[in-house]
Amino acid sequence: MRFRDGFLARCTEPEAIASLFRMLGGTPQGSWAGCPRFGLRDLLEDARARPEQLQRAVEQANLALEDLGILRFRVQNIRRDDDPERGSMSLTVTLVSTDDAVSVTSIRLDR
């Protein structure tokens, strides 16, 4: 949710999905009773040592979106963007619209 001057502010659908995905990436799987598949934190942390976990994270993210009734967007891929100098890992998540395959949104998650 976005707030402006104490009130909810409107945002575009891709912006809302990006905000949701940031929450998804920071939540442990199974910690929310309303959607047991919600949460990618552990998979994304595990991907530091096991990059193949990123494909599993894509699959889990799409299942969570489906469980939430969000059918207009799908996660196409998740790519690691490591910064060895800072010792950090960033992820770029690419979302594609199911209505318009040309409509793509990228989200950067710093871990």
C-alpha cells in the first residue's frame, strides 16, 4: 500500500504487483495462514549458495500469485545481480502480463 498525506494513494497495477512481490520476497513461506504458499525469503536466501533455487522461487511465486487470485501477471524469471565489492546480492524479477506478453515489468530486490 502507498500512503500520501495519511491517505491511500492510487498506483498502477504493475506498481502494486511490484510492492506485493517485495513483501513476498521478505516473508518466510508458510508464515501467512491466508496463503500458505506466500513467502520466498528462504528460497531466495538459499539461492546464494544454490542458484538453481531461483527457478523454484519462480514456480512458487507464480503459485502464490495464483492462490491470491492475481492472474494478470506471472513471474517470467528471477536473475541474480551480485555485487562482490559490497558483498551483497540483488535480484531482478521480471513480471510479464498474461494479457499482453509485450508488457514487462522488472523489479529489483536488494538482499
